[in-house]
Amino acid sequence: MLTLKKQRMNLEIKIQRDKFKKEVRKLVEFSTDIDLSERTRKRENVEARNMFYKLLRIQGNYSYQEIADCLGKNHATVLHGVNQLTDLMENDLILRTRFNTLRAQVEIGLDVDEAAEEQKYIELRIRHRALTAQFNQLAFDNKTLSEKLSKAISQSKEREAYYQRNGYVLFS
């Protein structure tokens, strides 16, 4: 009788773990707009797969082999992907933000619609910061160029006045 309860409990745990894997995959695919099963080496696809691997590894405590079985990969591929993502996130703020957003969504259990709204909001905030920085740089450049233009016009007027005072003929 005890073994029947254990079997039933193990089955329930397996079902929950399978459901978790599917939800994480669905969330990653939706937020990145990439099919994780697509066999390509494009950077965005590789990054999406690596985020999926790492999320399952740290959030679901899955073994590398269990994660590999989800996408028909080798456990070493998953290990390499997790390590590669960790290294890339040290220098890539956008990638780190995208991963941390997905991680937070998995932690609080957002569904795909809520996750999409959250992802759009974060992307808009990042875009806003980038545009603000670009605007500030353009405003600074505009001020610098305006000062240079004013100086050039002033020098041109001084030169023209000098030529007229000294009897040089100016052609117009």
C-alpha cells in the first residue's frame, strides 16, 4: 500500500515538473518570439535556448540531462549553454535584464499574457533610457556645433572687415 502512495506521489511530482518545463518553455518562446526547438546557431536563438536551460537549472533544479531531453540535446550542450549565458550576462546589460525578467516571471508564476506586458514595459524602459541618453548627447553636440558656428561666423566677419579696411577687393 505504501508503494502505491509513493508511486502516485512520484507520478504527481513528475506531472508537475513536466508542466513546469512546458510553462517555462512557453514563457521563453513567447517573450523572445523564438521557437526553442529550431535548429539554428543564430545568436538570438542560442541565447533564448541558454536562458531556457539556465531557468530550468536554477528555478526547477533539473539535471543537465533532464533539461537536454526537453529539446533533444546533449547534457554537455546544456552545461555549455548555462556557462556561456553566465559569462555573457557579465557584460551584456540587456541580456542580463531579459534573463532576470524571465526569472522573476517564473518565480512569481506569471502567465504568458502578464509576462508579455511586463516584458514590453521593461523593454520600453530600456528603450526610454537609451533614447534619453541619445537625446542628451545630441543636445550637447548641437550646443557645441552652434558655438563653433558662431565663432566661425564671427571670424569671417572680422576677416571681411579687415580686408575692407586694407583695400582688398572682395568678390561676391
